[in-house]
Amino acid sequence: PRVKPPPKASGIKVPFEYAPSADGIDENLLILLHGLGDTHKPFAKLGKQLNLPQTAILALRAPEQIPFLYDEEAFQWYTSFSDLGEPITHPNPAPALALLTTVLTHLTQACCWQVHNIHLFGFAQGGSVALEFAVAWWKSQKRESTSTPPAPATSTPPLQNATTSMASSRPTGSPLALASVVSIAGPPLLQHALSSKCPTPLFLFHRAPPSTTSSASSDAKRNFSDVREATFVDAKAGESMPRSRDEWAPIMEFWSQRLTRRAPQADGVEGLYEVLSSGLP
């Protein structure tokens, strides 16, 4: 449907904010994941400000309160500190990945979203969770597809043939994989044994010393077949969100090549798509 049913709290399991596309056509969904010590609220505001065409937004709040900060709205996607308050060197993102699996299942089964139209955007810890989830989802869907016998062949009605042909300009990629991931200062966390790399396009945004950036990029390229990146060196800023039009420009260009646009309905035929080709909105 052009307008998707909104997600329900019973299916998402954590606090969230959802907004349908401002232009009335929910063709893409951008899921936003905040960083360590934050909440979903500023990212919901960001998603609306981006105003991506034909794109609904869903900002999720991380499930765990950070210990010792119970008087503040400070949350984490996975356990990040030891009992002594020391940062955990090799954290386990499994709880966050399980949560996102539940969310995606709800979105696809109850809200009519297609996986290949769902995009992830995450900052810092949220960025790490986003790219780890893209790989985990790809692996799980590949296992299911290889263990499920193929459906019997059926004839395709002429109208469906025409619709399929007209939809051929969608971005290429596997229907099993997520549409894209943008990770802002969020490096990979895990080592994966993959028979084939995850085809989800990945964009990495860094604001860090070259040695750190190179390591994160190399790790990502071991897991993803399509990795693009932008680095802005600012010793005073440290790792932070993009702050200017110039810094947002490569991300917007990346999205312009990945988002799909449904054309106005013509003669009762749904399924006309084109890839966005503009830069900044």
C-alpha cells in the first residue's frame, strides 16, 4: 500500500517515534538508532528534518538504561560497562540484534514493509548495531532461503508481467538484504564467517584519526560487498554527527542512489518505480 500501517508498541517492544512520509507515499522506511547515552527523541527530529522523499521514519530507543545514570535519559543498545564502570572492550550486541529482528518481523508482517525498502541509520553505538544487524539478517535469511524448497512454478498474468517490467529500475540488490546502512562513527564489532559478503550497501562516516578509520573500513569491507565512506578530520570535534551541508552531502548522495520512488498511479497499475538521482533534497 502507498500508506503503510503504523507500527504498534506490542510489536516494537521499546519506546519509539514513527512518522509517515510527508508526501503521503510510504515507499522507503528509514530506521534511526541513537548513540550511547542518548534516546530516540533527537533522532526522530532529525529524521523529519531530513525530509527524504517517499520515506517514513522510525526512531527506536535502546532497551537498556546505563547503570548509575538512572536519573537521566541515557540508554545503551547492549551492556557497555563492567560492574566497576569500566568500558567493555569486546561487547556483545546480541540483545540489540534480537530486538531489531523482532522489529523487522513486525514491520514486514504487520506493517506491509518490504525488507529491500528498509534503510538503517545509526550513530556511534547505534551505527555499530546497524551494520552488525545488516550482516546478521543477511546470514539468517540466506540460511532460510537455502533450507526452504522452491515454490512450484506458476504462470504470470500479463498485467503482472507488465508491472514487473516497469519496476525494473529499482536499485539492484538481493530481496533478502536490507536496502542500505549508514553508520556514523560506528565500527564493526564482530568477526563473521561469510560464504558471500552482505550485499547491503554500506556508507561509513568518520571523524577520526586515519589509523582508526582505516581499521574500521577494512573490517567493514570483509563483511560488505559495497562500502563507501567519507572522512572529515577535526581534532577538536572527535567523533560526532555531520554538522554542515558539506558533511551531509555524501550521505544524501548515497541515499539518492538507494531510495526508490513510486510514480503516481497510472491507469490503475501500481508498481512504477524510479531511483532518485538528485543530491541534497
